[in-house]
Amino acid sequence: MIKQLDYNLSFPHPNEANEDGIVAYGGDLSPSRLYLAYREGIFPWYAKGDPILWWSPDPRLILHLEDFKLRKSLQKRMKHFEVRFDTAFEEVLKRCSSVYRPGQEGTWLQPDLIEAMTVLNALGRAHSVEAYYEGELVGGLYGVTVGTVFCGESMFATKNDASKVAFAVLVEKLKEWGYAFIDAQVPTDHLKSLGAIEVYRDYFLQLLYENRDKEVSENAWKVY
């Protein structure tokens, strides 16, 4: 049975998730609870009208930074975009929530989650990467940082390769800043093509626990 969260700031162990990967439901999106979830390998994902659902899927998709595959065609495209960090965080989330995705009705990124993530951004625990073309925001992504782990949440693009360029620059900077890996959460063919791999939940949790209290470079995210 899936546990309902109460006022206590805690989660069941991720291995208590059901076969779909749901660990618990309910609770709130306070900064403390939200950040604790990511430290425990859990993330929120729910549809409009549903209670908050907390997930820890098995298998899990991760990207070891050294495994990122930068194709020559994308490398050539990178010079056509300007990439910035944390200059349009809330706008990136709104674009992620509204962009059309084949086979998907509506959005999982609800207004209350956007608000909660914006608070985490103000606290320096969530970040965005934005791709601009001729001064216009045309792609980007965002995620939550836990120690030396970047927990990727969502991306969007309104111009070909924009989100891929943002991701490529992110990987480059994460290496420079001392990050260990990217938690890409749910397996997708797109991220697999960039070098991400599926791993068992236990392996992911081991990596997370080893890296969640490590420190990154003091220069991390101080780019515009």
C-alpha cells in the first residue's frame, strides 16, 4: 500500500515504492520537503487534480558526465546559440509546462510545483540553463542540485537543437564545477542517444548517497 505523507518531514525508503515507482502521495511542496525528496532519490510527478505523487522508479536513468556523446553536428550548431544560466528560471519552467509533447495530454508541471521550484532557485538549489537565438529564448532545461548530483527535471525547445545545446553546455560546466553525474530520472530514447544509461535503483541510490554531501566549485553557477 502506498503511504500517505503527513506533517512529518520524512519519506518511506525508495525501495518501498510500488511496481510503478510511486513511493508515497500527499504532503506538501515546502522547500524543506522538496529538497529532502531529492536527497533521498525521490521526486514529485503528478497531473492536474491529482494528489502530489512522489516517485523513485526502477530502473533509473543517469548520465555519467564523461559518457556524454557530443556529436559533431551538434557541436557546429552550438556556436549559433547563446547559453545562459539562471537568468529566466521561472520562464523556463512555464515553457516546459506548455510545450507540446506528442502523446501527452496536458502537463505534469503544475503551477504549485513551478512556484515551489522557483523558491528552490532563490535558495540556490535549483537552476536553469537557457538557450537564446538572436536574443530570443528558444530552449532550455532546469533541475535540482544535491551535492555533486544534478537532478534533471524537464527541457523544452521551440527551435531545433536548442535544448540539446543547453544540455551540452550544462554537461561541460558540470564537469568544470566538479559534479559527478546527472540524474535523468525516467528512461527516454533521446537521453540514451546522448550517453545516458539505465541502472537499478539500488545502484542509483548508492551513487546518490556517495555524492549528495560533497561540495562543488565555489564558482558553480556564477555564469550569466
